[in-house]
Amino acid sequence: MRHLNLGTIAELIGAKLAGDADYIVTGIATLGSALPHQVSFLANMKYANQLEACQAGAVILNADQAKLFAGHCLVMDNPYLGYAKLSQQFVPASGFNGIDKSAQIHPTATIGNAVNLAAGTVIGPFARLGNAVSIGANSVVGASSSIGDGSNLAANVTLYHDVQVGSCCTIHSGAVIGADGFGFAKDGPDWVKIAQLGGVIIGDYVEVGAGTSIDRGALDNTIIGYGVKLDNQVQIAHNVELGDYTAIAGCTAIAGSTKLGKHCTIAGACGITGHLTLVDGVHVTAMSLVTHSINEPGAYSSGTGLDTNQKWRRNATRFKQLDQMAKRLKQLELEMSQLQN
């Protein structure tokens, strides 16, 4: 169990402490469940009514919110950022150290210092692992793939051949990186497979969620930029390029050769078709379908919002009538114009 005093926490998260710097805490909890040995945070004012009864040893909040809590306060402009930084101090240890005797390491592979390989890991020919890399049970690093210093692969991760993972990356269980892209040419009734000869390049400080797939390029590489964050069950097709610091929520799929700029956010269950370009700073809301390039930054949406089934069915019927209604309106406008003349 980790023990930290509030003075140390204030330095770690960049907060101003209003309280006892020597007060010890051992974890983080929500406002409603926190106990005196835990820190909590207030990032949404709809939970402010919980401050009065909160038993936390300290709360991370902004200057205005600090007036509402009688206990120790860690004051900063962005409490949610403070919570994010502090949470990293309480991550449980991986549970394994060193190289398990069942790990299979090809003689041509290069292994850095302080590497942890759990049971059943396989490191292929000419693979390269940097210093302080940790790889979970039954994960596979394919031939000529590389992993940068300080990166962590959870259990059951598959890196195919010719995959480059940067430093300080996290790849969660079930992720598959470097599988073939979906490429076939029609030959009469049959399909001829296009060999996928490119690789995957992942920048530093990238996180890849559980069950996410990143396909290798057909000829050039699929590229994931610096600081990109991918949620669970995201599909990145061949030759996609994701700009630095872009974040994509779960169940979104991006088709081949599409390029996203820097600092984009794509919400859950979106679809982005192939060979498009989205500029820096594009934000796509949940369950949207992007079928054309976006050349201006900003927020974009498609689809219809939730409604009662009865209203939705009526509106869906009217949607099918829009083209006919538009033609009738145009005809009416023409007839009105002729009458006025």
C-alpha cells in the first residue's frame, strides 16, 4: 500500500495545499465513498452537494470550490487533471519481475536492461526490446518488431512482424497490432488477396485499449502519432495516419488510408470512411458517420438523437419523404414567382 503525505501530493500534481503537509493518505476515492485515509476530487459541480458530508482526508478542487469544504484542500485550476496525475501514484504493481523461465526468446532478439517477461511470452527473431519494458503473459512480439524504453504490454497482446512501438506506451490485453489490412482485388466471382507489405509505426506515449486492432500498411506504414490514445475495440485500418495527441473512443472504426490531424477527438461508435483527410482540431460526436474530408476544425455530428420510438418512426418516415417534399417546395416557389410577375 502506497503512503503519501499531502505536501508531496501537492508537489506531484501542481496544487496549492491548504492544510497539514504531513497528513498521510493511501489512496483515492469518490466524494461519496472516500474515507479519512483517502483523497477525493471535485471536477463537476453537480457533485458539489457531496462536499459537506465528504469524509476524505483531502479533496482536489479549484479555489471557488475550496470554500465549500472544511478539510484539507489541494487547490488547482483543473482538479480533474490533478486527479489524473495522482491516480498514477497508486497503480498496483504488475506482479511479475524478471524473465519467466517459460518465456521464449529467439537467439537473435535484443533485450534491454530491467526487462520483465511474464510466463508464456514469445519474442521473435531480430525483435528489439528497450530498457524497462514489461510484457504480460502469453504476449507475442513478432519478427523484427521493436518496443521502446519503458513501454508496457499487458497479457495476450499480439505484435506481428515489423511493428515499431515507441517509448512509454501502454498496450492492453487482446490488442492486435500489425494484422493484415483488408485488401482484395475482384477476379470474376473470386477475390485475390493483396499482400500487406507495410508495417505499423507507433509513437511515444501512446495507449492502445483492449481488443483494439491496428492493421499493417499495404505498402507504406500505418502511423500512430505521439501521445495518441485509443480506447477499447477501436479498428484502425491499413495506411491510416493519426496525428499527435488525437484520442478515439471505443468501437470507432477508421477505414483505409484516412488521415486524421493533431488534437482530434473521435467519440464512441463513429465510422470514418476511407481515403479522407481530417484537419487538426476536429471533434466528431458519438455514432457519427464521416463520409467526406473535413477541412475546418470544429465539432461535427451526424445521425439523429434519441426519441420515443413512436416519434422516431414518424420522423424516419418523413426523412424518406424529404426529397419529394423539396421538389414540391421548389415547384411551389416557382409558381409563386410566376404569379408575382
